Amino acid sequence: MRTARILRYLAGSIAIGLVLAGCTGGGDATTTTAPVGTSTSTAPPTTTTAPAAGQIVKKMAVIAPEVAKDFGWNQQGVESAKKVAAEIGAEIEVADGAGYEDITPQLRELAQGGTNLTIAFASGYGTSAVQQAQELKVPHVVIGQFEKGNVPGLAQDIETNAQNGAYLAGIVAAKTTKTGTVGVVMSADDENWVKMAGGFVQGARSVKAEVKILMAQVGQAGYADAAGGKRVTESVIAGGADVIFGMGDGSSFGMIQAVETATPPKGADKVWFIDVIGDKTSLDKKGVLLTSVLWDYSGAFAWAIDQLNAGTFGSEIYYLDVDNGGMDLLKTPYLTAEVMADVDAAKQGIIDGSIKVVETTSKADVEAMIK
């Protein structure tokens, strides 16, 4: 397991962008001594404010599997947590790069450091986080526990309706493709990737019922496998796809490289990439980033804290969705007014219930839908 990096800073009234293109700070900074075996980092400058009256969370923590510089899952979770901590005037401790194995020691260390709310930002952390919440009596936010992660007062499960955001991306892909073939590349057989793959298929087919969809997976848990992402994406492009919907975390960088260096399939003059979770615009030197399904957990985390203050923490599930600002499409210069009009109409249809996107719960469900 990679050792978690620990950053500690007092979060006050700092402004942190909801999208992830710029995440560095300047000016005077504070540092703390990390526990033995961790590396230290300089924290961004802050203006310390006192927590509001009645605010239970005075110090919170977030733990993520990879270093929060991926313009994706890890960075989104950490930046969202920082934003909420700043809003409520709480101190926050960040333990990113914690790996994908048992995080019980890190959770205990965070609790011993005085945190009274820990965000375990990976679905694979759920079992340990719920157990430690009960043993340590420290509330934990858990992610994607198939609606079974709630423990009243101690564990709050946050889920997604990721299929709804991906439906919008499918519309963009179908209206952009010139070959009539689009691709879906997943880093792993992951709950959210499966939901999004299904939503993407439905969105694309709502525009062109005949659109051909190719789907491929990088590996069993290829989240950080950039080389694998590149290899698999190249094979999908070779199959005729000129728009790639890539879900990968670190492996998405390999997917983008494959798109950037690809010879366009017959009938196309370019290959496009649709990303997920974060905004890689600042890295898009070749102009291939068509859009991204942006995720923002700050609203979910703020809601969880409100629930804790109200004594209802862990009593209901929160769903990241397009209707609560948790998901949206990145607007880029490559999205025409016509495409955006269709996207906006679909978004409104999802919100008012006139469009119902079926949730796929397995890769087999998606494969059946593609046929």
C-alpha cells in the first residue's frame, strides 16, 4: 500500500474552484510535521474563521486512494472537501495517495488526530470506514455502498445517478461522430462506470438509433493504468470509433494520448475524447477534449454536515445528480449552439422526469443494451 501523504491546514474563507483546472495556492503558507512514514507538503494560505454556532464539525478529514493531482476522482473529492471545510470554518486533514488496500490504520490515525468527520473517498473504503465509525464513534462519509452504507449518526452513504450525466455525453457523441461509431472505454468493471456506460448508450441512441457502440475495459482495476488505457483505446479507435467516452482516473491520460496520436478512422477527420469527473482543459494541447461529465461532491459533503448538525446523519441517501449541481457537462468551444440546445433540453427532461434514464447495474446490462 502506498503511504498516505498528510496535509493539514486551517480552512477558512478561501475560494476553491468547483472544476479542477487550477488547484495551487500562493503566498504565505503553514506547514505541520507529518507522522513518521509520511511526506509533508506545504499547505495553501488560509484566513481562519471560527466554526458557526451549532456547528458540530470543527475538524474534518478526507482520505483518497491516489494523489489528488489527477484532474479526476481523487482531486475532485479532495477539492470538494476543502471547499466545504472553508465554508464552515473547519480545519481539514487530507490523506491522499492512501492506496486501494485496507485503510483502517489511516482512519484510526485521523480519528486520534481529533477529526470529528472523515470522508472515505473510494467505494472500496466503505467496509473499513463503516466499521471504524462504529468502533471509534466518529462519523464517516462513505461513497457508493450500493445504498447499504448508512448507520444512523455514524455513517452517511453518498451515491450517484451517474447515468444521467452520461446520457448528456451520449447526445454529444452521437451528434459529433462522422463514422457512426463511438467508443466506451472503462478502466474497470466499476459501479459508476457501469452506470455511466449505460447512460451514455441511451443518450447516443436517443439521437441516432443506429449508432454503433464499441465497449472495452482496461483491466480488473486499471484505474491508474495509463499504458493499458492507451492500448485499449487504440483498439477501439481501430474499430472505427471517432468519439471515445473514457472513464479511467489515471488511465484516462493514456486514453487521451491514444486519441491525440490516432489516425482518424475512415470517414472521420479527427478523433474526439469525452472525459469524466474533472476538467482537463488546461492539459488539452491538441484540442481533442470535446467535453467532460463534471462531478462536484461539495454539495453532497455540505448536505452531510447539515445532516450531522440536525441529528439525521445516516438516515437517508444522497444522490449526486444533474438536478442538484452534482453533475454537468463541461462547456468547450467545440460544442455548437445546436448541440448545447439539445443537451439543455435533455437535462431539463431529466430534471422534470419526462426523460427517464435506465440505471444499468452490471457490465452485462450495458452489453445487452448495446446490441
